[in-house]
Amino acid sequence: MSALLGARQITALQRIGDIMIPGGDGLPRYSETGCAVHVDAILEVTPAEDVAGLKILLALLSVFPDGLLVWFLRFVGKARGGTGPLAGGLRNIDIGLKGLVMSSYYSNRTGPGYRGPLVYEAMDFDLRVVKPESDRA
């Protein structure tokens, strides 16, 4: 599944992703898309020490019950405006987890078993550059 994360870490990432992106209004929830199978594309360009820290964090979070995991994500999210010795580390955790979840979900890539609409289709997002008729020749 991933060359950089183990099964327990991927499961933790999917649980975190489902909290951040629960789906609804036509959008699939994070884990439903199977996008977590593509996290290596993001992590391959991430500094090795950051990947090592992420692996430890995901392993730890994998044993959290759902309620505690929700509380933890809210707690680190509230550190955005905080000060003090822990605030910077908590902000890094918040940004890192959100970045990984959002980047993998909005990459529009899915796992092999996914049969629903792509995220871009569900959002009705279609980015194109179209030349005006006068520029076509």
C-alpha cells in the first residue's frame, strides 16, 4: 500500500482524514476515495526527519479511540494563535496532518477499488485554459 507508512499508520491517516473530510453533499469521505494509497507521492519529497516524526505520530494516534482523536485534532487546531513552548510544535502537527490529508484528497487520485465520482467531479470543478476564438489559428 505505502512504501513509507505501515498499515496501522495508513489506517490512522484514514481515520484522521474522515474526521477532517467526512463527506456529504455529494462529496465522498476521505477514506472512501482510497486516496491514502498515494501519500508516498507527497512524502517522497518531505524531509526524512519529518517523515520519521509523522510515522511516530500516526502510530501513536492509531491507538486513540475516536473521541480522543477528535479532541486531539481540535486541540492542535486551537494552537494556531497560541504562544508558549508547546504552541509551535502543536501548530506543526496541525499543519502537517491537514496538509497531508488535504493534499492527498484534493489530488483527485483514488484507490483501485473506488467506484464513486472523483473529488473534482463531485465539486463540479473543471479547470481549463481555453484560448479565445481570435487566438486560435
